[in-house]
Amino acid sequence: MVEEKVTRQFIEEKLATEKEMAWDPQKKGEIFALSERFKCFLDAAKTERESVREAERFAQENGFMLLTELQEKAANGEIQDVMGKKFYHINRDKNIIMGVLGKEINKGIKAIVSHVDAPRLDLKLRPFYEDSDSTLAFAKTHYYGGIKKYQWLNIPLALHGTVVKENGEVVNLVIGEDEADPTFVICDLLPHLSRKTQGKDKASELITGEQLNVLMASLPFIEEMSKEEQKMFFTSLKKSVYFHLLKILYEEYGLIEEDFTTAEVEIVPAFRARDLGLDRGLIASYGMDDRVCAFLSMEALNEIKNPERTCAIWFADKEEIGSEGNTSAQSRYFTNVISDIVNLYEPKAPESYLWKILNESHILSADVSAGLNPNFKEVYDMKNVPKLGYGVVMTKATGARGKSGANDANPEYLAQLRQIMNQHKIKWQIGEMGKVDEGGGGTVAMFLAKSGAEVVDCGPALLSMHSPYEVCSKADIYELYRFFKVFMNEL
């Protein structure tokens, strides 16, 4: 029986679940410093390959060793005790796993898994063409992930990617980010002429996927010729701008048209990460879903010194298109790396031992949640919607409608996380992806859970998720960073 007198004050302070805002004025310096580092990461890592390159640079600067090098040293007897050793491993330039080895392995590992792919436009493999009526050259695209297509119109775009030439030479492209670079754009129809063409369309029908063609060039290719030859030339400009575009690609980047059939070139917003609001309490940027969790997991891991259990983070790929492929959460990459780690402790252990370790492991599927947008309250369950500025969002189940495609975390695991967050006064909240039948969304959690590990979704709330310019709270970023450190140190 409860002996305390149940007063109104007692109910408000002890029984109700109303949450306080996460902002701590005394921590402003730390919060803003972390946010500045995050903005730099966002500007440098607009694709999954760039995210991995930034993580590799971070690893090398902070004493992480290639896992293969660590394995070799251990095999040669140069390392007697692996505890505290920091390692990293890269898969196809689109995944990286970083970690700190613990005192023992038999109690499982602790891992934070986020994804570094983001909604975007990809160049088709034969992208370039000239429209003969307008005499303009364009690049055809195929959108990647869930986007609102109209949001990509009339904004400055940049071209990022990797081209592999026939001889194996790799050319990395970044065009449109520097102020001296040209920019690119997908042109919309002016309002004066769109009443019949677009006026009655739904937002999803304002432009089709095949109309997301990026304006690339406008000047004709002109060889040195006489005035008479020029006059004759300008009467027939067929493919002239297209040829000029190919000339620039060859002269400035050493590329021919066929090279783009063996390329991965992404069109992304040319916006830079910026403070948002007069109080500078928010960040606006492209790609915070889900590079915010990736960056914070990397920063937190670097604070871990000699953990009892091995701690690891994984930058995964292909989450936005269902986690298919050999760089995704459905691949064997993660378990293969964990198997190599297990062999450092138990070189002759059977494969069944690996699955026992994974079954004992704790994983955070670190991904963003849909924060309350007060302009559209009708799509949210107001009792269960996360809000910006209220800390880490814990999501028991994502998925759609009847929890289809969800992991649905176990309450025992949630209780452990709840306990350590409350002990360390980390601000947190629960959240769902809108009303039950409104939509929903998936993460990598359900694939990670197949290993037998305990898995739950967590991350910050965003506004304008999947748009070219997402919004996140600096206070939430800081609380998530604190949570990641506590998770790896104490759970």
C-alpha cells in the first residue's frame, strides 16, 4: 500500500508524465560548440561516401586503427590485451564500423547503428540531352528515397559523386558547393501559366519523376570558323549545347559520356547548414536524417576509453530504399565484422558463439523522428507526438498502420534505457510517427533484431523531414550525445 498522501502536487511531480524542455542555459557553450562541429560535418558529408570519408578522417585523427592491422598485431603477439583498443573498418566506401574493444566479449556488445544515405536525386546512367525547342541541355534524374518532388524545384543544387572510368580510375566530383562554382536548378512553371496545368493538381502531382530534369548548360559549341561558316552554323544548332556540355566534362574533369554509365552521381541541395531563428536554437540543413545520429555516435564513441563491453557504431547505407544491397542493414557486413572482433577474444570459437554474443547485445537503431509541426496538428496523435527541444525520442515501434515493418522493442530493454536516462537527468520523450492510419515509416531496427539482440529506435525529432532543408533542435542534439555516451559506458 502507498503511504504517502496523494496530493495534487504529488500527482504533478511524481505520477504524471509531462516532460520538461531540454534546454539548459548553463550548458549553452557546450551545446553550441557541439552544434558547430555538427554543421561542419553536414557541409562536408552530403553523400554516404563523403560521410564515410569524414568518419575515416576522424578515426585516423583520434587514434583508431584499421581492424585488419589490429588483427595482424594480435596474431603476431604485439598486442597482449585488446581492451581499450580503437578500431575501424570500411566496406565499399559506403559503410564504416568504428569501435572500442571491451574487457570481455561473452556478455555481448553495445552498438549504435545509424544510416548516412539521404533522400536525393541520382543522375540516370545516360543523363545528358538537349531539348531542341529551347536549345538548353539537361540531366535526367531518378529520385532516391521518399521525397516531395515539388520541393526540389527552383532551389540551388550541387552535383556530388563518384565516376569510375573504364581503366579503373576514380574521379570524385563536387560541383556547386563553392561560391565560385556554377549551380544547377530544376525550373518550375511560372504561376501566370500554371492555372490549368498545375492549378487543380495535388501537391504530389505538380511534377512527375520524369520531369525532374536538371538544367546543365545553355551555350552552343562553336569551333573556330569564318563568319560565313558561323552564319550557316547558327541556322542549325541541333545538339550544339549538348556537345558543349560534353566538351566541358572532358576538358575540366576528363570524363566522356560513357563514363557516367559506371558512376554514382547525386544531385543534392547546395544549401549550407545554418543556425535557424534569432535565438540560434535550431539548425537547418539538408541530410540531418540520419547524419545527425551518425555524427553524434562518432563523437560519443571517441569519449569511451576502457569499456567493460565492446562498443561499436555503424554508418549503414540504403535505409531510405528499404535496406537492400551489400552495404545495407540487411547485408552480412555487420555480423562479419563482429565475427572478426569475437575472434580477437576467442580465436577458435564456433560460429554458434557469434550468435550467442549477438543475442546478448544491446543496439540502438539511431534514427530521427517526426516532430510536431503546429501547422498540421491533424496528422499527429497529440498525446504521443515528440516535440523539438524536449530531448531524445524513444520509439517503441515504427512501421505503418498495424506496426507493419516494425521492430517493437521489448519493455524490459526500454526500462533499462529509461533508468539510465533518468539517473543522468537526460531529457527524453516518447514518440510515434503520426496517427495510426496516417502513414508511418521504417528504420533499420527490424533487420538488426534478427540477430537476437535487443533493439530500440531512438533519435532527435525533426521538422520538414525528407525535405531539402530539415530542422533540428540544438538542445536535442546535445541530449542525444549525452545519452549515447551513457549507453556505451553504463548499460
